[in-house]
Amino acid sequence: MTFYPIGRNTKSNLFRGLVLLLDLCNEPVLLFDTRQNRILYATPRFCELSGYYLSELLKRAPEDILGGENIMDFAESSDLDLVLHPKSGNVISVVGRWVPLGLPEPWAALRITPGEDPSASMQRWWLQALETLGSLPRLFRQPTLEQAVWEILNSLARLFKVAYVGVYQAESRFPALRRMAWVGNEALFPESLPNTDLIRLTASTIWVPGKRINTEVHRVARMHNLSYVVSAPLGFEPAIVGLLIVADWEKSPPPFLLEVTTLVASYIDLLIQHYLRNESMHMEKVVYERQNQIRTAIVENSHEGILILDSALLVEDLNSTAEMMLGYTRNEVVGHTVENILISPDRVMPALISASQGKSFPSLPGVTLHRRNGQSFPADLKILPVEREGEVQAVVVLINDISENEQIRAQTRQLEQRAFLGEFMGVFAHEVLNPLNGISTGLELLAARLGEDSPHRDLIARMEADCNRLAHQMEALKSLSKPYDPKQEPVNIGEVVSRLVERWRPRMARLKITPIVQIDENVPPVLGDWRALEQVFMNLISNAMDAMSQEGGVLSVRVKRNYSETLRPQVEITVSDNGPGIPEEIRERIFQPFVTTKPHGTGLGLPITKRIVTAHHGTIKVNSFPGGTVFHVFLPAIPEDEG
């Protein structure tokens, strides 16, 4: 046996005996000086495993041989997962364990056991992954969706050995994401998640501590000190229907976890669609068998409005003619009682009740029905029960509108009235302009006589401005039926809007309306007539104030750049309020003349507004819903090279 120098105690009997014992164990063992962190001796088996001579090992640092880590920092009682760097260059996974020596010297022995070949381990994992993924198609044959989803989650949990796997699904009846199925520690995540998580987690992501917390999923992960959480959406934008969550707290994300989770999420989405489609097909088959008899009863009367009721007089279907007659769409009335649809002061409901009991009414002439908007019209009805094996399965109502000629005459009268009103408004505007000119002239003379130091100069100036603005409105009203060509000059929209809000601020305070004005920096000017544009935003702000006059609220005006509508840069101005919104029945016609929601309105403000915006080569849009209205005005900006 050959010994190599290790210091002053090299030839001590203690060291000789220890080396002899290590050689007898016939295992790869390293002897360390823990105080100086250096190798004192290596057994022949270790030299064979590493490919180094003993003399070479004694000259190298332990970190160069075993994976670049300071192995002295590990506890003596635990196994160490190490990487041996042999002389050949091909790294070897090994497991190290400290062997207690019980000596007074700072010596320690590390026994090395060759680990599993990483390539063999990875090959077995891939075989398991392929087996798991290959078994997924059989899940489509499970009796229930819940059972199929649970099995796919269980397969994912076993493949990666994670603490939690769960699926959350969006439901129209529930204003949040509800947990559909899970495997693992149920307490890690709640029963429901907010819908905002579905909006923010539209792509597969891995969250680890230290990253930004954007969702409730991330907040829960941090609260439970999880090592990571993987989320994958079910479906694709804009039809994302849920989330797949994978989480653990004891290890870092394993390789390919994100990719496999994304694949499993697509399978779960396919499962959901498959089971929903099967359920829908089953329901359609049941409905089709009953509706086949209904179609036979109405085939010869399809030119009339057709309303199909079940035996409880709930609406099952209606044709397009009935939709136009009554003003309802199919989706709005299916499942509702017919009493809320066929509104009539006549004997319609008693006849329908008798029909549900098997008595038919082949002719019910001259009844009065009401449309959705409250308008009444005369009609002839036929009420026919559809029976099967002596039981009433459905009731068919045939509606014949007999007011077509009256409607044509009424529409003609309405058009004549509108034409007369338009002509009258033009004459009215002309007549108003004459006294306005006289008032404006009188104010100028009065201002000249009072002198520059008069305390009434500001009042007269405001009155003159109001006269000018009213005169401009009258001119706009006169030109509503004439071609309009606005004056072209650079206009700072931000200044126009700010000036209007300040002018209306006292009235807003009385109405308990809070104005909010946001004007972005570097908003380019637009080319147009500032008086006409002031009229546009005065109309919009005034309408918003009227909408909130009863309850008060917040009026918001925003001016910013916009590049989304056209290739040319634009200025976008939004005027929004939190009033009751525009009624649905007039929402599509809000920019037409004489359409108004105000009891004493003329219905000309928004048509004039749209005409002015269009003349400036811009567009105006409206979004309205119960609880608010937003008007968007887009005006072409003057290019920077021209401005």
C-alpha cells in the first residue's frame, strides 16, 4: 500500500489504520479533512470510478470532483444527490453519505454510491408520460363528465407527483369560476375563483415566489407558501371556459410540466365540449319528436305569425313573422308565460286556457294585441291544441295582422309630419335669428356706453357669448337639411372641452354631478370649426347631465390619441355618465331626427351632433346599458409634419 503526504501526521498509526480499513470495505470512499476542506485519501474503487489517480485527486478541490457544491455544508445524516465529474468528462449521478468516524481529528469519510443513469430515468418517465397521454382518449367513454375529468387530473398528479391539481369552470348561473374537480390537498385552493382570473390567465404560465401577483390564484399560492403554481386555460380566446391549476410546495417545477399541463387542459376542454354536445343532441332529439307533430299542424299557415306554447302555456317557439308583429326575439320569450307576450284587453287568455284543455278556437277575429313598444294593432287569431294519445302536447297560435294598410297610412302621415316639422324648424330658426341679432347689437351698444371699467362688463360679455352661441345653433338647425362645410382651422379639443365643463360646473354642483376631465399630454389639434365642435360636446355633456339630473352621478370626459380606428392618427373624445342608459328600443335610432328620450325634447341635438362630426370627417359611436352611457367621438388629427 502506498501513502502520500498529508501533513505533519502523515505516518501516524491512526491514519495508517484508517486507510487500511477503507481499502478493506471495497467501496468508493473519500476521506476529507473537514477543517481544511481537502481530500486526504480515496479508495481504489473511487479511483476506478472517477478515472483519476490518487495523486491527482489529492491535488484537486472537492468541488471540482463532486458537482461544484460545498459538500461540507450538508448534514451528516442525509443522503447527498451529487454529480461526479470523472476524468473522461461524462458526468455521473451519484449519492453520497457521510460515514461517522468518531475520531478527535477533523476527518470525515464520504461513501459514494453510483446513482441511476439520468438518460435511463428520463426514458422511463417519457414512457410513463406516453402511457398516460395515450390513455386519455378512453375518457370520452366515461358515463359522466366529472368522472372523466377526475381521472385525467389523477393521471397528471401521479405523473408529476404534485400536491394539487384542480379544474375551475365558468358558469353562466354563477358569477365566478367554480371548482369542478380536484386531486390532492383540497385546502390549498378555494371552492371558487373570481372571473377576473379567467381574463388575466389567457395563456399557460408558471408562477413562482418573487414574481408579480396578478390574480387570486397567485395570491393564494403566496399565502400557502407554494413553490410554484401552473395555470392553463381551457379553450382559446375569446371562448375560454375555465382554468387548470397545478401546484406544489416541496420542489421546483419539474421539466415539461408547463407543456404537459397545456396539453391536458386542451383534453379537458375537448371533454367538456364532447359531453355538452352529447347532452345537447339528446335534448334536441326529444324536442324534435314533439315538434315534428307541431310542424305538421302549422305547415299550411306559415305565412301568419306563429306562436308555439307548451301545455302550461309557456312559449316554446315563434316564427320570424310573429317576432316582427310582437317586437320580441325568440331568445327573449322562450320559457316565459304567454300572458306576458300576447297582451290584449280582449278574450285571448280564456281562449288559450281552454285550448290547453283540448278545446280549439279556429277563429278568434277582431282582437286587439299590443306590441312590445306598447303600440296596439288589430289581428285575427286561430288557437289550435296539438294532442297526442288524448293529452294536449302543445298549443299553436296563428296571428294574422290586419292593420297593414293602416300602418302604411300612419307612416305616410308621420313622414309628412316630419317634413312639415323640419320645414317649420327651419323657419323658426330664421325667425329667432332676427331678434337675436337685435339683442346682440343692443348688448354691444350697452357695453360701449358703460365703458371698460363698468362692473357689468363681464355679465354683458357672457350674454353676448350666449347670443353668439344661440345664433350658431340656429344656423346649424337651418343647415340641417343643407350641405354643411365647416370652417377649417386648427382646434385644440382639450381647451374646448375644459371650457365647456367649467361653464357647466355651477349647474353640475346643483345637480350633485361630479365632473372628471382627463386630457392626455401631447394630444394633437384637429382641423375644423371650433364653434361647431363646441356645439357637439355641449350637446353630449348636456344630455349626460339630463340623464343624471334625478340621482346625480359622475360625468367623465377623456381626450386622448387614438390609432385603432384608422391608419391616420385621430383624437378620441369620450363622454360618459352613470345615468339610467338609453332605452333599447330607440338605441339603434338615437342619431335619427326627432328621436328623443326627453319628455320635452325635440330630437335634433344628436342628429346635429352627428352631422357636425361627419362634416369634420369623423365618427361618433354610442355604447349604452342599464347604469351608464358612453359616447365616443373620433376626429382626424392634424399630422405632426403639417401642424
